[in-house]
Amino acid sequence: MMTTLTHRLASLLRLHQPVNPDLPRRIFSDDVFIVSSPKSGNTWARFLLANVICPQGTTIDFHNVSQFAPEVGRHEDLLASLPRPRLIKAHARRQEAYPRTVYIVRDGRDVYASYFHHQHKTLPPGTTFG
């Protein structure tokens, strides 16, 4: 009896779990996920791959790169309208649901330095860390 109750409770909890923000609403078997931690080269890889798949004569820049390789959780409306196979950016660890994954790994020391310089641009002048 306790086992049955435990199984029922577990199935109820699964029904009410929040949607995983690292997964698009619909995943196709030919989707390709570009996965990395922040400041590891994901944007560079998206630019490179978008230039390969975009129509001839299209210039890829920061304003339109998401039209070719949108980010999970930020561009769900674009994902639904993309032709397949889709390139999808994710700043998350690899998910089992991802059918194909390009996993970008960068030396953690370089990630930290890059993140520091990225954040430093947004700080007020004269900010110190000591």
C-alpha cells in the first residue's frame, strides 16, 4: 500500500513540475543545439554557423543572428517559425532531450577573464574590487 501511494505521489509531482527553461517547447530529431557556459564562444559559433546556413548575400550581425540560431528561453516564437534543421543556442549543461549537440568547452581561466572584462564594461567608472 505504501509503495502504491509513493508511486501516485511521484506521478502527481511530475505533472506539476515547472517547464524546463533549457528546453524549447518542441524538439525535433534534426535540431542541433549549440551548448556552452557563458563567455565560452557560443556567440562566435552561432555567427560561424549562421553564415553557413543563411541565404546568399545576407550579412549576419548581432541584430539578426538570433533569426538563424535563437536562444532557448529567449526566442521561443522564432523557434516555431524556423525551417528545419534548426540551430538552437543554449547556455546550459547538455540535456538528454537534445538530439544533436555541439558542446563548446573553454578553459575556465579564460572564461573568468572574459566574464570579468564583459562585466567591467557595465560598471560605473571608478568601481574597484579591493
